[in-house]
Amino acid sequence: MSESVGPRAKNEELLVRGEKAWNALMEVSDNPRSTNESLILKIIQDNKDTEYGKAHNFSDIHSIEDFKRIVPFSVFDDYADLVFRELHGEKDLHSVYGVNQYNRSSGTMGNPKKIPMSKTSMEYFLDYTQACPYSVVKRLLGDAFMDGKILSICEASGISYVNGIRYCGVSGQMVQDWNYQLPEVCTAPGEASVPEPETNSRYLHARYGLSEKNVTCLDTKFMTFVLEMFKYISDNWQLICDDIEKGTIDASIRMSDEVRKKLESELKPMPERAQELRKIFEEGFDNTIAKKIWPDLQFIHGVSTGTFSAYLKHLRDDYTGNVPALMRGITASEGAFTIPFELDNPNSIPTANTIFFEFLPLDEDDPTKTLLIDEVQEGGEYEMIVTTFSGLYRYRTRDAIRITGHYRNLPTMEYLYRIDQCVNLTGEKTYEPALRKTVDVAAQELGFKYTDFCVHPDSDSAPSKYVYYIEVIDPQPTLRCSAIAEIIQRELMVVNPLMVTKFERNLIGPVEVHVLQEDTYLLYRDKQILMGGASTQLKPVKIIMNEAQLRFFRILVEKEVAQ
């Protein structure tokens, strides 16, 4: 380990890189169309002699209009054979930029993929997701955050190699290559950032985070992870405080003997900090607790748009109060598509100097009908189509966005939902935000709080029906699943008017609701990690997609809650 130099010195390195990235994007923000056009023509020219380029007549492309007319939309399956051949040693099949890493997709549809990412794309990804936030926060809050540490709940797990090329989640790669090398910046040790499969990393993040009073940022991939950490602290603070006081790790905490021995050899007793924390926790948990634990906490950084906005609200209601949030932009295994530009703003701006963007109206499917970065209309809803420096051409992201305005001449956009993620039993297409709205209304009217929910599109029953599984927080004896179902069914007809006819004609049967046992969603995530899932890639289940998921949630139905 390098000699400690304090957080500001290391944060300064990230700030310099972040300001360079931000300034580069601002340089093109007055005329992003020109930059985007130059970018796509360079990519096409560089790759015209690849197998993919020859098959799609790249040599005949001299304008954006040619590109839209000649090159079809693509999805990952269009590259699967080329990727398979790359993995067995062939080169320059669809990109001359090479493969730095294969990114494991989150497997939302149950089928994780190997997404190629070049060194150029990886550098851009690091610039705009890891370094650029420093520049944004400094511009908005000043640089006081640089004197403190980051409580980073980001992990690299499930890393493997295929013919010498790394295969893992893209965010996991960042943790391994970057955060793991910055002990002066982050509270957690490497054993938490890059944990062994049997390590209870949730304990390590909480224990080391609580030990450090000078925390100025809570950083995570998905906002759910911060919520999980606070829940863990509220359930286990006495054990954690005992360990902080004595400089130990309780014998009940799961980890290998080697990891335990190493960590305990480095820990020191901190009785004063333990006493301070006990006093805070004994006063009770409310939405001021985060600032009591870390008085200098400046902001939270993580994905908190779209479906994750509900988790940010829960976090603020119960733990962090009005601590500002820097919401991560739209990122995926294919690249960093957008970045934030303000605090507490769900909108973000496209990285127009690194990716070629097209926008397909949601009611359109003609590849020639896409709009360019300067053609989108405020209020318009589109699917993002991208071309990258990793050999993905007119790639359908399946991310639905809404244009909300402009920052300079860059369109600002709000993430809406995954186009592939909807309940569609009889052609009704009810998307996840609408499903969440129905649960939110039921919770408000019946006065309950919930951790999370998912929906099973039950096509085996006659007629088909929506089955909701909801983890209610401390359900009261008077709560009835039938009452929740009644409100949800009413609201389904509000959020999706097609459902009115579906219910009236009995094409879709009455909604069914089940309340889950406490900590079901935590248990599901832990189960996926134990089965080899990458912790940084695990998104909450919203729509049950397979029999294994269905069996899991059925088993954990809370029997005491009346139907």
C-alpha cells in the first residue's frame, strides 16, 4: 500500500481528470450536431474494412443520411457470432479499436451477455462516470467535499478472464482498477471493494464507514445499496459499535480466515467513536441520522432516476433528509450515454463527443426515421440508438427517454423505463413506472410503507392476471391484501386506460396481492451473489421473468397477512 497522503491529494487527481472531461463536453455543447457528425464518419471510415463494415457497405457511407439508409438497427444478437469468434482469437471483425474488456450485462431479461468495450470507450466511461462528477459537484457545492472520504458501496465481483481478456460488470472494472487503488479516498478496505464470494461485504461497508467520521460523500451504483446499508446499520448497530470499540470483527461475520486475520491485524480500538455512535443510535433513527453520523456529509451519488427514484425518496424520508443527490446519468454495459449537470435533477445530458446518438420516436420503427441530437423536440419520447467506439452500430439501447429541455445546445433528457420491461398479457403493455404508481397510491391510501415490489404476469391462470408481491414494512393487523388489490386494480385503469376494457371483458382477471416477509429483497440479492451474480449489476426484480424467481417470491409470502 502506498504511503498515505490524505483524501484531498487523491481527490485532486480525479478532479483534474473530471474537469478535463467536463470542459471537453462543454466545448462541443454549442454545436453538438457537428461533433456528432464528425464522430460517426470517423468511426465508419476507420471500420470500413472490418467484416461487419464490408457486410454493411461502410465504404459507401459519406454522410449521416447514407448511414441511416444503409446500416440497419442492431441488437446484441447481431454481434454474438462475431464476439464468439473474437473470444477464440480472431480480430477486427466489427471494430478496429480492439477489445479492452467484455462487460457483463445486468441480465435484466435473464440472459447476461458479453458486451465488447474498447480501451477508448472504457476511458470515456471512466471520465464521465467516475471523474466528471467531481467537476460537477465542485461547480455547485465548492470543494469542501475533497477534504473528506467517500463511503463507496461499489464492488467488483464475478471477475473472470476469457483468453486473457477480462469479463465482468463495467462498474466492477472501475472499482478494481481505480477505487481499489485509492485507500486514502474511500472508507472501505479492498476486501470490501473486491470481496471474496463468502465475505459479508455489507458489514464491512457499514463498519468501516461508521468508523470514519469525516465522510463527505456516499457513493454507489444503484441507490438501493445505500438504502440497504442504512437498514443493515439500524438492525446491527450494537454489534458494529462493539467491534469499533474493541478493534475487532465479530465471529458471526462471514469471511475467510485469511481475510479476517488481515483486517483484524490492521484495526485499532476506537472507543470514543463507538461511544459517539451509540449515543446517536440510542436516540433513534430518523431522516437526520446520516448528518448526525457524518456531520460534513455533502452529497449522495448514485443511480436514482426512473425506477430508482422511489429508493431515493425512501432514503430521504428515513435516513438522509435533504442531503443533495447527484443522480448518475444513463449508463449501461455499452457505455456512458449521459451525465448529470445539476444536483437533485433527474435530467442529464448526452456525451455527444464520445458516442453518436440517434433518437427513435416510441411509436416508430423505421430505421430511417430517427432524429439527430439537434432535432429532438422538448416533450418528445424516444428510444436512444447509439453507435460507439466499441463496434456497436445503430445499437438499440431499449432505454426510453423524454426530452425535457436544453443545457446550452445539448438536449436534457429524463430516463423513463426499459422498453423490454413491461407486463404484456393481452397487448396492454404496462411499464414499470405505471406498476410502481399503483403500489404508491395503495400505500398512501392505506397508510403503509413498503420496501419493494414485483409483479408476476400470470399467463397460466384463466383468465390471465397481475400478481403483485409487496414487501410491506411492519404490516399492521388491519392491513388486507384484498384492500391493496382493489386499489391497485383501480389505479391500473388510470395509468393504462387499455386495462379498463381488459378488466370489463374479463380478458385479464382480478389483481392478486401477496405481502412478503421482511428482508425478502435483501435475501434475494444475497442469494444471487452467492450464485455468482455480480453485486454491482444486480437490479431489483420488478417483473418476474422466470420460474426460479417466481418460486423464490412465492415461498416468502407472509402467511399472517390476511388475503
